[in-house]
Amino acid sequence: MNKSREVINNQKFKFALICNSIELGETVKCYSDPETEDLIVKLLRFAKMEDAAPLARKLLDEGIEVILSSGATGSFLTQTIGQPIVKIARTHQDILRALMRAKEYGSHIGLESFAIPIDGIEIFEDLLSIKIRQIIFSTTEELTNGIMKAVNDGIKSVVGGGISREIITSLGGRGIVVLPTKEAIIQAFREAKAIASTRRKERENAEQLLTILKTIKEGVIMIDSNGRIKTFNQMAEEILGIELQKAVGKPLPENLRRTGLLNVLKTGKPEMDQIRRVGNIDIVINSLPFTVGGKTQGVVLTFREASSIQKIDRQLREKLYAKGFVTKYTIDHIKGESLIMKQTLYKARKYAETDAAILIQGETGTGKEIFAHSVHNLSRRKEKPFVAINCSALSESLLESELFGYEEGAFTGAKKGGKIGLFELANEGTVFLDEIADISLNLQVRLIRVLEEKEVMRVGGDRIVPVDIRIISSTYKNLWKEVESGRFRMDLYFRLAVLTLDIPPLRERPEDFPSIVKKILYKHSNGKKRISDAMIEKMKEYNWVGNIRQLDSLITRYIILLGDSVSDDHLLLELLKELNGLTIMSKEVSDISKEIQHGISQKTLKERLEEYEKELINKALKEYHFNKKETAKKLGISVNTLWRKLRSKMSH
């Protein structure tokens, strides 16, 4: 490996060797590369093996990256501390070489072995014609006792590490230190460099993560697979008002258990945008589990105060409206599976591909404005303003000033500096003129110029302002009949109705009832209330003169009256009967009014209503074979009321 690449971030590796013999220290130091690493040697002379652990921890705290060791001390440190300890391997060849030296002091030799026996000893015995006694130990005390017993049994030498040599030397024997080969030492340095590089990368990643966490304006807490806090950021402490540093490595505090973290750890499923109360604040929480090998290893919690999200939302809305106007609906808000609705939606999508003016016609409550919003959102102008105005809600002069704007001093009360009109505000976007049939003839003339010349002039102004806008208009009236009656200009009609979109009434698309009812229920009750399939079928029988708006009103009333109940067919049936009576009455009054308006009837409205009521009662009586209870139920009135009306009828 290239030496320059071994030195990470231009810093040498910092290693330490903990051993019990000068020979081992000198041997290892011979193979250390001073260009890539700094190695310090710490000798444990006349010390216990157990003393190596606190020394190793102290060195690591002081910046040593990896600790090398050998023999029993290396095994002990590996068991006690683990990574970053590298044990220099002792091969059978190393042991054989040490045994050959020990044979000079006698053929009965002691051989230390940490924790477990060394395999293949009988081969050494046969090869060297010696007798080997293994001294198995796990502590310095066990090693001392084992060597003392061996010496008492006549053993003059012990092969092992520096501590063994010190013990047997104190007892008058000879200790032979097993020295590793060059290859084993070089391999140990390679492992040490790999570990150090990995730990440096981990520290770098940790620092990057810490920096990211500091810059995030959300609280962040991470827990491990045992539900203990692993890391957090300062914002988490600030939001929660608690000191989390003391909780690192410990189970979640009680107030954080209510965030649902442990539940996500258990299920492995994320929970997004959950609102929880922690202490005295409401926070919005996202909990995301992270997995390794298909097993959940922990959970990351991010959260913000609900009040801060509300503030951001308010600022965003203010910014959007300061720039222009935005739409509230897309074509996904329109529910329709019926053929006629699919055809209407197809037209809307095709129309959105052009810039031509669109006239949307339909009864009240059919969703004309939603279609206007949807067409804009599908068009090339979707990123530009969408400006809507109800033409029937304002007087002629006020509507003119809103649409065209005005110059300072144009009229009494005019704003200082003047005012920009909606056509200018909507430049490059869409203007939606709702209830277009109600604008005056004077305004119709001005509107023609906008459509023809793509330019406007403010009220009281003398300057032409070019505008690039698309006009979408709507009306519940038959605009062509308004043209025929002289109330609407023909030339303006043809400019507004380049494309026409007729929205079908609700009664003409019964197939759409299930999806529409489901959407309204979800809007008003979050899907907690129900309407049975049988009642949905019953709904299809009604006229719905107010269309979806009327249906929405009925379902809202139904949900309110339900209280804690989930559904009630009887309640809805009563509301439908009440609605049916109002619908029939509304239609009849409209018909009578038209007759009076055109001079067809000479009778008063009261007389015509009384006649119609009698007809209804007679029809119901015949239908139910003069069963007054069933007749009253059909009419939606009490039996007493029916008797009273029959007596009134007979008296006449």
C-alpha cells in the first residue's frame, strides 16, 4: 500500500504496545514504520496482567488509536476491551523456537496457555524429546500458582510471556519469552492501521452528523434497539426543555415514552406527522425506524413545535398571496365514475392544454369553480397566479375597479397611489369570472377589449397595460338565452365560449353517489361516520336541485344529529323526506311564479299552493289505499296534521 495513502488526513497513526518484556518491545519496534505511525511502548514490569486494562483505557483516552499486545496480556485485553486492541499472533513455530531454547535448562518444561490448552503439544514433545506441562490460567494469581506448583514438581523453565518469566525467575527458574515472527508483527500493524482508518472515518462521519444535527431546526433524537437514547441535537433539548445528555445510554424518560418511539421500535413501521403532548407543549413528530439485515436497530425521531409549523404555514400563505393568488383544488378533488362525468373530465384535460377562453355552465352546486381551478392546475400557467372573482357579488363600479384597477384620484375615496387591478395581478396566469352573466353591459364592452387586445386601462388612467391572461368564466344561467333576451352581448359570448364545458347535475350521474358521499363523509368526520349502501341507493331517487352543495349540506346535518353514533338509516331517511318536501315545494313555487310572471294564472300564490297541497294529499291517499298512517309517513307529517288538512279540505 502507498505510504502516503496510509496516512489519513496527513496525520500519523498513534499506536501503543503494552507488553511485559523488553525483548518483545524492541522486536515490535523494529518493524514499525516511523513515516506512517508513532509507536510508544509501555512495559508492565513486575505487574499483574490485570493492570494492562486501566493502562490501555488511559492511553485510548489520551488519543492512542490502537493498542497492540501479545500473549496472555493481548488475550486478556481483547476479552476485556475488544476493539481497538490488536493481538500479535503467536504461531506454533514461535512456540517451537522458544521450547528449543528452554530445553537447554532441562527436558521437563512448563508452557503457559491463556484460558484454553494449546493443541499439538505431543508433536513438540516427540520432536524435541521433552516433556511439556501446560499451565492453563485466566488470572495472574492462577498463573503464579501454576508456575509455583510446576517448580515444586521439578520444572526448571517456563515458556510464555514476560509475566511468566518474572514469576519463575523469582522462584530460581528460567523464563523464555515467545517472540512473534516478522510476518506476524507486520500483519498486526496492518490490522491496526485498518482499524485506525475505520475509526477515523467513523469519527469524521460522527462529526459531520453532529454538524448536520446542529444546523437542523428540528429536534432530533435517536434510540437504539434497546430503547436507549443514542444521540440527540441541541434543538431537541431546547424544544423539550429537558437535559438529554444525562439520559444518553439510558432508557427513555417517561415524558418521551409518550412520543410513540418505543411503539415504532416494536412494530418497525414509521409514524408520520403525529401530534403529541410532551410536558406543556404540542409537538408534531415523525418517527422513522432504521433496519440492518431486515431487523429494526433503532428509531430516529424528528419533531417541531406545532406552533412553529403553524407560523411557517401562515408566512408561506402570506408570501404566496403577496406574489399573486393560488388555486385550492386540483382535478383529483373531482369524483366521478359515470360516463358523462368521465367525458366532462376528458374535455377539461384537453381544454387545459390550450390558452383558449372557457365558458363553464352548470346548475348551482355542480362544482364549476372546482373545474376552473383544476383546468388552471393542469395548464402551462399552473405556476402563475389564479385570480377568481364573483361578478354578482359586487356593484358595477366596484367590480370595474377590482378588475381593471384605478389611478390615484380617479374617484372620491380612491387609494393614494392607485390600485393594481386583478387582470394585471393575474398576468401570465388565469382569471376566473364567476357568474359572468350578471355583469353590466358597460363592463361587457370593456371586457371585450381585454379578450381582443390583451390589454387593460385602469379607471381614471390614460395608459394601456398589456396583459397575458387566460379567461375562464362560469354561470348557472343559460348564457345563450341571455344573449337572445338582449341582456348579454353576442360578441362577448363568442369570445368567452371558445370552449364550453357543461357540468352535469348530480341527478344525471347516480353512479357517482358512492364516491361523492364517501368524500363528503371523510371531509366532515374524517371517515368516522357511515351511510349504508341502501341509503345511498335511496339518495339517488331525489332531485338534488342544489346538487353537490345540497348533498354536502344534508350530510353535514346528518353527521351533527348522529352525535356519537356511527350511522343511522332512520335518521337519514327522515332528513331525506324533509329534503324531498322542500325540493317539491321549491319546484312548485318556481313553476307557479313563472305562471304568474307570464300571466298564465289569475289565481293568487296562496290559492295555487293550497291546490297543489290537496293534489299531493289525494295522490298519497290513493297510493296507500287511504291508510292515513302510511299516507302521513309518506308526506312527512303527523297523522294529526293530516286529519287537520283533510277537515280543512272538506270544509272547502
